[in-house]
Amino acid sequence: MDSKMDFTKLLVAADETGDKHDKQDDADQEPVEFTRKFSSTRRFSVLSDASSEISLSMRSVDMTSDKHGEEEESVGDGKPFKNYLFATKNLCFVVFVLTLMVLAQAFNVGVDLWLTFWTSQEAIRHENGTIVESTSPTIEILPLHDKSNFSYSYNNYSYIPENTKKSESFNINDIFDNVNVDGQIKKIIKTNWALYFYSALIGLAIVLTLSRSLLFFKACMMASVNLHTSMFHMLLKAPMRFFDTNPSGRILNRFSKDMGAIDELLPMGFLDAMQVMLVLCGILVNITISNAYIVIAIVILGAVFLKFRSWYISSARVLKHLEGITKSPVFSHINATLNGIITIRASNAQDILIEEFDDNQDVNTSAWYLTIACMNSFGLWLDFLAIIFLAVVTFCFVILRKFTDVNGSLVGLAVSQCSVLTGMLQFGMRQTAEVINQLTSVERVMQYTKLDIEGPFDTPEENRPRGVWPKRGQIEFRNLSLKYVENDPPVLRNLNFMIMPGQKIGIVGRTGAGKSSLISALFRLAPLEGAIYIDGVNTKNLGLTDLRRKISIIPQEPVLFSASLRYNLDPFNEFDDDKIWQALEQVELRDSVDSLDFHVAEGGGNFSLGQRQLVCLARAVLKNNKVLVLDEATANVDPRTDALIQATIRKRFKDCTVLTIAHRLNTIMDSDKVLVMSFGNMIEFDHPHKLLQIADGHFHKMLLETGPVMSAQLKDVAMRAYQHE
């Protein structure tokens, strides 16, 4: 058969183009290498823009106060990072997210590598053209009348007309073209299939990148929520001594600045740092493929950067701790000013408070300036090292050119890749350093998740009182001593006395006598020595929840929550509306509110001080416990509210045991007994009329200090109460 094709000419043409292909091989590779360079540069540009925003906002402050005790400093041992990961409480999910991040970066690198491969394939196709290989060396017999459709096979090379029917079944050879290169047949991927693969890689890279970002932030929020919840629960269970020794500003800083850094700054910095590290690995892979010798210089530069970073972190941690210490007085000053703003204005002391605030702010600003200066100094040294590294690489190529033939395109590629790498290394070092500094917030929050707690809160079944408890309200103190700190002297010393059921006891004494400590012992707010028995049950054997629910208290500073009136009176929904309205009526507050859903402002701001105290009294009326404590409840109210509270207590708590810490003697002169305390000791304990008969007694001296008119009236009240018994 005559195929009308001269294969000898084809072979000669292939030989002629072979040399030409060899000469242009290097030139064809040059755009391929620069494709990788531009891809890396684009990625660095995006990350660099992000860094300019994050570095301005990423400011973690260590909110502590040196005036109220020492706090642990960060030691940089990796525990905050481990605690942050474990805070998600789902390590499998964390491992999955980290794996997804590696896969996403692998596909990003794969896109660059595939583009390089595709470009080289197209260069070969452009230089050599393509020929089609038949799938069978045999001759296909076609109908004689259809002369236009024939297939002639000769040494596996066939001419197939376009109108020949193609097989619909897929063959792996369908995605390749055959190219004659130097007399050898090579397979190269078809352009359309290369485009399909490239599009698929880009699509997978986008999907994986978005997925890893969403899942990463989800993991960070899981850790943040768990840290906040754990810190909050531990804080609620902390002993009262913790709140006595830690100012509110320090505690608020944990929930504001530290949690703000964990919620907002740390996830962004963490993601950027990990992304930079993965991008660096990808660039190293590309550079290793093009020029492996540069990796040695990069490793040396990375080691120097890490050393500089360690120096920076050591200084930055101390400065951030110092900045946090100076920040806490600012918050405490603002908090105290807001609480006492009425007194400040009444005393015309605004200028004094402004000057104090400016002093605190100046000290904090000085520490903050040092922190910023340290960070900028670190960046300056990184830039200096990067310039030196680029200069060394460039001059090395100049020197090598004298001894060997150096391709100019490779020099440009090496310098550009090194420029990208140094920029990425700088950004990576800064981000990792900032992440380590931000992890101090995690460490500070973790400190509050490991606080000492009170307890136990639940009563063991074998110690649970049977039936209704307390039923009578008898209280017995046996050898009771109390001290808040182990090495300090006790504030209560060997107290022994008994309060009979239904008695009204007044507790008096000078400041520091131990009156409030006695109430703390009753509520078990501190460790006790000795025992307190209520209706024959040792309170040490009871859970704190069961004990404190059975004792009502009306404090000197009434506590109201920003919620409905119903919630403030009955937070656990134990009573119906009728009982709540009855309690409000007994304290004469029914006409002051229209509904139980009446909103109580923060701190009860829409109530007067006397009304807030009456709300607390209504709360105690609802509970109707057998033991009631009044901690100077009428010290800050007007005489009318004082009389109303006293009348309600006499009427509503007639059968209850009432302990009243007195600020004014007129509130306890009709009590069944008065307990006089001094320096933690019980000095006198008897009916007020009997105590007044002791001329040199402590209670009698306290009465004389009220003045002749008032003392005479109080003596008369005590005598009539005694005679009434």
C-alpha cells in the first residue's frame, strides 16, 4: 500500500530538531523556575500584608498588681502551648486539623510543581510536535465501497482520517501524546488533560485551605470556651481568702484582656505562624529541586534567626509582665472611681483623682513603650541579617563566575528565592515570637483553673441529716478557732458558747474584734479548728451547698443582680408568684413594683439603698430558714427603713435564731443576749440588761460612749425587754 508519507524525511527532521531542542532546553526551563518564584512571592505578599495588621493589634498584657501579692512569671517551657491544645478536650480533632493544614500546604506546593511540569511538557510539544500512535498494528478491513475510510498500519505509525469512528471506551493512552525527541518516542500529557489536573489541584487546594482555616478557628474557639468555663467554675469555688487577697482589677483582667487575647489575637497569630512554617517548607522543597546548595545557607540563617528570637523572647516576656503589673492599678483606679463617684464629686476631689490616674497611666505607658521598642528592635536586627545574607549570596555568585560558568537565570532565581525566603523567615520569627508571648495569657488563665477550692460541696449520704434540718435553730460553738492564713495568729480564739433555739443574739465589738470572722466561721468560709453544731449536727460533716442554703444572711452591702425582680428573689424557681408577692408585701415593697418581671438595673441602681436592703430581707423571708444572720444590715439605711427591718424581723422571724452584728446599739438592746468580742475572744455574753449592771464591763463602756441621753434611752429599752421575759 502507498501511504503517501515519507517516514525517512520525518526521521531526518527529528534529528535536525534534536540539537536545536538541546540548545533551548535551558531557556525553556527559565520561565518555569520564575513561575515558582512568582508564586512564592505572591504568597509572601499576602502574608506580609496580614502581618502589618496583626502586629499592630497583637498586644497581650499581663494584668497583675504588685501591690496585692506576687504572681508566677512565664518560664517558656512549652506548657502553655500544650495546655492550649489540650484545652480543646478533643485531641483527635486537633490532629485532624493539623493534618489538614499539612495537606493544604502540600497541595499548594503541588500546584506550583504541576505548573512547572506542565510548562516543560508544552515546551517539548512546541519544539517537536506530536504524532499519534495506533492502538493496533493490524490492518482494519473496511467496506470496499467506502474508500474514504481506511487505516493503514506501518511500524505502529498510522494516518487516521478525521471522519474515522473513535472508540468510546477510555484508554490510559488517550491522555498522552507521542513526541519524537532525538529519534525516540516520548509520551507527554495532552494540554486539555494537563489543564484538568491543574484545575483539580487548584480546586482541592482552595477547599483544603478554607476547610483548614474554618476547622482551625473552630478548634481555637473550643479551647477558648473551655478555658473560660474552667476558669469561671474554679473562681466560683475559690475560698473567700482568694478574693480578700486579689483585687477585682486583677480578676477582671483575666476575663477581659487575657481572654480577649485568647479569643482574638492568639488564633490569628497561631494560624499565621503555622502557615509561614508550612510555606517555608514548601519553598525549601522548590529550592531543593532547583538548587540544593542554597539550602545550606538557609539552614545557617534560620539558626541565627532562632538565636535572635530566643534573646528577644527572654526580654519581651519580662517587659510584658512589667506592663501587666503597671496596667492593673489603672483598672483598679477606674473601678474604685466609678464606685465612689458620688463621694468624689461631693468632696470636690476630681483633680486629685485625675492626677492619680495620670500617674498610673504614665507608668503603664512607659512600660508599654519599652515593649514596642523591644519588638521593633527585634525586627530591625532581622532586617539587618537578611540584608547581610542576600549580600553574601550575591557576592558568592560573583566570585564563582570567575572560576566556573554560571547561568545568569539561575543567579536571578537564587537571589529572588533567597529574598522571598528571608522575608518569610523574618515574618515567621516575628509571628512565632508573638505567639509565644500571647501564650502567656493562656498560662495566666491556666493559673486560675488550678485555684484551691472550697469543699466538699455535696454532703456524703452517711452524714446527711434525717428529716427537716435545722428544725429548731440551736447553735453551739465548741473550742472554735479560726485563722485565714496558716502562719498568721488566729482571728477567733477558743470560743465556747451556746445559742438556744429562737434566741436573738447581738454581736458587738471594736473594729477587728472578730465579729465578721464569727459569721465566716458559721458559713465555713475559712478552715476551722474546733466545731460548730446546729441542732446537734457538726457543720464540718456537711457539704457547703447544704450548709449555706440553710442559713440566710442580709449583708451590709445588699447584692442585687442585673435581672428580673423574680430572679433576685427566687433564682432557683422554688416558690410560686403568690409567695413572692406576700414576701414583698411584708417588707412594704409591693407598691414599689408593678410586676415580678420588673428589671433590676446593675447593682440595683434603680432602687434606693433602703429598698435594696428590703429586697434582701424579702429574699430571707421567702427562704424562711431557722437561722438568720444580719451583718450590720441597718448601718447604712435611714431610721424609717431601720425600724421597718427590725419590726419585720421580730414578727416574721419570731421563732428563728437571729444573729445580728450591730453597728448601732439601739438595734440590739432588745435582744435575748449580747456577745461582746475583743481580739477574737468572747469577753461577755448575757442579756444586755445584765451586762449593763457591770459598771466596768465592756458593754457598759460602749453604752456610755453614745452620750447621756441616748444611753439612758437604751438602758430603758434593755430593762423593759428583760422584764418582758
